[in-house]
Amino acid sequence: MNAEDIIEVAKDRTGVREEHTDSFREGLGVVAELVNADPAFEACERRIIAECTRSLMSRLRIDDWFARHPDIGEIPVERPVFVIGMPRTGTTILVNLIALDLELCRVIWHWEIDEPTPPVGRHHLRDDPRIAAKVAKMAPLVERLTYLPRMEQATDPVECVHTLAQDFKSITWQTSTGSSAYNDWLLDKADLGSAYEHHRRTLQVLQSGGASGQWVLKLPSHALHLEALIATYPDARLVITHRDPLPAFVSMCSYAMMVHQANGNAVDLPDVVEVTRRQVFESAMRPISFLDNHPEVPCHHVYQHELAADPIAQVAELRAWVGLPQDERLESSMREYLATEWSHPPGSHRYTASDFGITPSEVHESFAPYINRFSVPLESK
């Protein structure tokens, strides 16, 4: 895997020859080095290269558009809301519901990721031709991976993981490669300042077409790099989703194994469990010290059991906290969405803590500071 070859292919396919920013080179180099150092990656190298190329193409398009429209940089991203926390705690349904308000809320749509430019106009969020193209592109993948938990659809809000991935500093690349070494680099060494700078440029480009509004952005792993996030967005507001860490951890282990198997990654179960343990643990614990150090940052807490019991009420509380008015038509849209789009039969995959060698008491003991700090109720003993 040659990073320079990937860069050249991305430039050829986009027609963007100039590197207006080059911070992506560091993380891309790390991914390439890890792939080249381990023969186990040989079977999935072509896929990884394709994924790197696709991310870099989006990066080049954003940078080029930003450079050719410098006035975009003068338009601020005001008081963005970031939904964070442990994975498997309800961030998806929460943001999918609030995103139904196309007039007042703005999210990153899945169909925007591959072709973010030109930015969509305000009245074309439902009929931009890129939507149909993304649906068609995803159709074979959706059909092949029907056994996975609900996948992000082309018309769903998408996690910021894809935007950070364009700087190659994202959990995306651990999932893509299955590399625990990349996970350690991301959590221990990587400076995500440049990734969040690219994230902000992306939002500025996307909102410049007229489809603006209150940004509501989701990514559990934002919790891992909150200092970099707040340095880029000093007026950011945080929404933290909470859940008993045991089911969140076990569910994430199951999901991670299914994704690695779908990707053809050569991973061992104990390694996957350890990588996942660290991601989930750090996502729970790092916000504690961050909030202690930054009491000025507004923070709203959502508990998964309450969200599951009455999602519409939880969205109403969140909208009130954000400062958005209540809307009966929106409530009707949310009820319809829950009855149709979110109504899907559970997959055939079943799992328990013992499947992954996880001891419930050990999990609850290690996560005790998190459980106690946020008064998280336990789903099971």
C-alpha cells in the first residue's frame, strides 16, 4: 500500500491537483505503514486502499471548494450541538428524530459524504440527485449485510466519523483495518486538532448552499477528543447519552465482530474485545475530566432507558434545551418515522457477555466512577 499512489489516484479522479491542506498525510501514512508491516492485511488491502481513496477524494473536494470560495470561512458555525457518549447508547435514534426538522436543524446527511460539493440548496434536501445515486450505490451492500444491526441509510444523518476519517484520524480506520496499533495511536498519540479544523471547514462548505440551521452532530467517539473539539468549537454544546456500560460494551463487541467479519479482517476475538473495551471505557471516562476542567461548556444528559421508553419526549426535552420551538407537525413526523422507518425486525444474531469472556461484575467495578458520576442505572446485576 503506497500513500503517494492513493493521493495521485484521488487527485486524478477528482481533478483537484492542488493540496490546499495536507494534514491528512500523517494519518494516511500511519494506516499505510500498519498495512505494509503485517502480511495479514494482504487479503483486504485492496478494500482498504479503495476506502482511503474515497475519503481522500471527499477531502480534496471540500478543500478545493473552500479555497475557491474563501468567503465561506467568514461564516461561523454557531453553537453546534455534539451528541457523544459510549457507543450503543441511543445516539442514532436521537439524532435521526431531531433531523426530521429540515427547517430548523442541520445534520450531515449520508448522501453528502462522498460528493459534498456543490453544497446542497435549502429546498433540495429531499430531491438532490446525489440522494438517488447514493441509494443505488449502497443497495448491493445493504442487501449483502442484512444480518447486521440497522445500517445507516443513504437518507439518514451520518456520524462525523466519516468527516474525521478524511484527515485519517478516526475510529473508521481501526474498524477498516482491525488494527489495535492504530487504535492505540489514535487514543494515545494523535493530535485531532487538524481533523476538527477539517470538520469545521466541511460544515462551513455544507451550510453555504443555503441548507443551514442548528447543527446537530453525532459521534460517540467525539468523547475521546473533547479538548480538540472545544478548541475548534469554543461555543459547542454537548449532549451525552448514558447507559449501563455492560450492555453497551457487549453490544459493541458483537457489532465490532460482525463488521470485521464483513470486512474480511483477520482479527482474534480477545483482541477485538480488548480494543472495544478501551474505546468504550475511554468514551465513558474522558468526559468526566473534561467536564471538571470545563464547567462552562453547556451539557445535556440523555439516558438510554428513558429514550427507549419515550423517544418523542426525550427529543422534545432536547429541543427545548437547544432552544428550538416545539412543533406538532414534527411530533407527527417522528411518530410516523418510528412506526415505519425505525420499525425493523431484530436480526438473527444473538449474544451474551459470556460469548466474549466478559464478566459483568468486573465491568461494573471498572466503570464505577462513570456510573456514580452520572447516576447511571444498571440494567442487570
